[in-house]
Amino acid sequence: MHNTIAIVGGGFCGTVLAANLLRCPPADTTDIVLIERGGEMGRGVAYAERDYPYLLNVPALRLSADSGDPLQFLRFAQHRLPNVGGEDFLPRALYGDYLQDALLKAERKAAPHMRLQRIFGEVLRVTPHASDDRLMAQFADRPPLIADRVILALGNPPSPPQPWAEAVGGHHAYRRDPWDLPKELGAEHSVLIIGSGLTMVDIASALTRGAKGSPQLHTISRHGLIPQSQTEFRATEVQEDRAGFLACGNSIRRVLAMTRELALKVENEGGDWREAITFLRHLAPSLWRRLPVAEQQRFVRHVRTYWDTHRHRVPPQVGEHIAALRRHGKLRVNAGRIDSIVPHGEQLQVRWRARGGDTLAVLTVDLVVNATGPDYVLKRSADALLSWLRGAGLVTEDALNLGLRTGPYGACVDAKGRASERLYYLGPMLRAGHWEATAATELRDHAERLAAHLIRGLSANTTGGPAGLA
């Protein structure tokens, strides 16, 4: 028996899944094919090497890609940087090095009947194989690949199309890609960052590093809220009754009230409100599944932004830098919405309305950067593979357009409501069924469970016949 597992996407999720499969192989000969459409294996967008040393948002002590070895990343980092401590926030590119190293070690230690293949190419379609129940991955510029299982590990989708971007999409002063930033901006320039989440913080940090002085920065987002800072809080300190929270899982209002009470209790006992958020974060998947759809909608509409700014935090040194920029008037955070953006010579003219107001304001800047975040709405996905799979009825969106409908272990749910035994998804669009599915440790745990499930399934595989390139 010869098995083939195709993993479409060579970023964090694909790399960690491949490493887990190599460490716990099935009995039969198995090829693991890791497919990356661009860039380096193991890095993706998040951990790519860039000119600016963007920092991880989680301390080194809590970023192991192997739950069985919690200090793995810290040891790797200390081998490179001997003075690193567990609470340090390290460069993201270093984490990419670590993921590549972990995959290489797993490959070297793999059983002789396990083989890892790396393919650089773009998968455009995944279709049922004509002669049996396997799947065929079709590429843009190479022969198709026949596989027993296909896992979609595509990473974060690009930002959604914005009506205000239509008039300036090709203008040199507009950046849809937030990582494509000019290096020559100085104190005489001005920049508008659209969005105020973690990507905005990254952009603001990178643009204010220059020796020539920092450009004037503005942000516009719907609520005008920015991420909170990390602290050296006790991540596992809260030992609250989980059953009490889960019992209130039919009311988001009650869950929020209990969370506020818990945060106040923790702080009154000398702790940190972040401990309460961490406690709730671990309960989030169970709570999310208990909430009726109407309550989920209420959370998305009224609470999500506030949850995100407290849940997705920035390193303390980055938070201090952003606070200093605001104190000195170099970063102005605005709540509102964009009406239009039009060329104004070499600059761009932005017309916008403040939140709660009707007056149209005009802002003219040298650069506009789109930091609105990923677009999880499947029906307007710009990803060719996801778009085709949806059209073919092999994947479907959830009722709230948060991501993909999935069954146990990330099995893709088709248009008839059936969970596939061959096609799986691993990545942030799992939030449709789990809500919290974006952090490295959460996705690591999903990858480990999926790997164990795939191994069990392949051990019972009765397909027969060689898999591989068609």
C-alpha cells in the first residue's frame, strides 16, 4: 500500500502538520507532499524575512510548535541568542528559522518508509479522481498530483476589495500589500493607515524607524480602537469554574458579565486582567459552539472589535512606542469610515466621516496603506483554489461568513452538508466553528489532532494502487 498526503500551503500550518506526520507515521509507505505557491517553506507571510525586524506578539516561552516539548522554541532561540529569556518577544523571522529547522529534523528522523516532497507551485483545483475515491490536485504549470488526502493549509486570505480603492488601485502612493512599504519617507511626509489592528501597529513601527525622522501617521478604522499591550502576566494562574461559564453559553451578555467579574476579581487579588482573557480564550471554542446563531451574530456585531483589541496584543516595547507616537502627535487614531480616495497629483486625497458624524473631512497624504485585515468571506474570495472549490460544492461557508464549515478534525463540509473523508482544512478560517483559531498554539493543537486522525485513517486505507503524479 502506498499513501500520499498533499498539504497545500507551506506556511506555519502546513509545516507543523507535515512535521507531525513524519514523527508518527502510518504503517504503510507514505509520501507527504508539501506544496508552496511562493516564498520559502515554513515561513508564509507571517514569518518571512523582511528589512524591518517585526516582533512576535507572544513571548518565546509560549510558542513551541510541539505541545509535547513546550520549551522547544525557547531552546532554539537561546542557541542562536544565548541571552534570550522566556518572556522575550523575538523576531518573527527567527520563528520562521525555527519552523524550517523543526521540519528538517522531523524529516531526518522519519522512518525509512516516509518521504517528504517539497513542491513549489500553485494548486488551482482539487477534483475527485476518475478511477477511485482519491483526489487530484491540478496545478497551473505542472502535472497533477493524485493523493489519498488533501489538506488546505492556505494561511490568511488577502484583504477584501474596498470600493474606495477602485480609483487608486494603480497609484504609486497606494499600497494594498501592507508589507510593501517605501523606505524613503521622512518627517516631511504623511501616511494614512486604513485599519487599526495588529497590522497597523506593524506598519507604524516600520515607518517610524528612519534616521530622517518619522512621517506623520493617521489611522482610520470603524471603532478607532488599537491593540492592548502584553505584560508578564501569569498565563495559567486563573483556576475558575469552567462549568459555570459553559452553563451560560446561550447568552453572550451573560458570558461578558461573568468575564468582567472575573477580570475585576483577578485584579483585586493582585493579578492582571489578561489572565481572565486567557482563561476565556481557552473556553472560547466550547462557548462559541454553544451560542445560538443569533447570539453569535450579536457577538460579531457588537463585541468582536473589543475582544480583538484585548485578545490580540502587542509586545510591551511596541505598545510603548505606539503610545509615545500618540503622545507626541505623530500618530493620530481616528474612528470613522472612508467615503472615497482620489488621486491628487503625487498624493492621495481621502474623504472620510468621523464615527457618529455626517460631516465630510478631507485628508491629503503621501501614502495610503490598506491594513483592513484578511477577508474570510468565502463567496468573494480572491484565492483561485478556494473560489473553485466553493463553485464545485466541495467547500461551503458558515452562516456568519466567518470562514469554512468544517466537521471533526477540520474535514471540509460540502454543499450537501457532508463532511469529507478526503479533503481537510487547517488554518484561521476554522474560526467559523471554533472562533479562536488564529494563534500559533491553537493552530498547532489543531495540526496535531489532524495528524493523528490522518494516520488512523491511512492505517485503515483500502484504496490500493500507487498514488503520486498522474
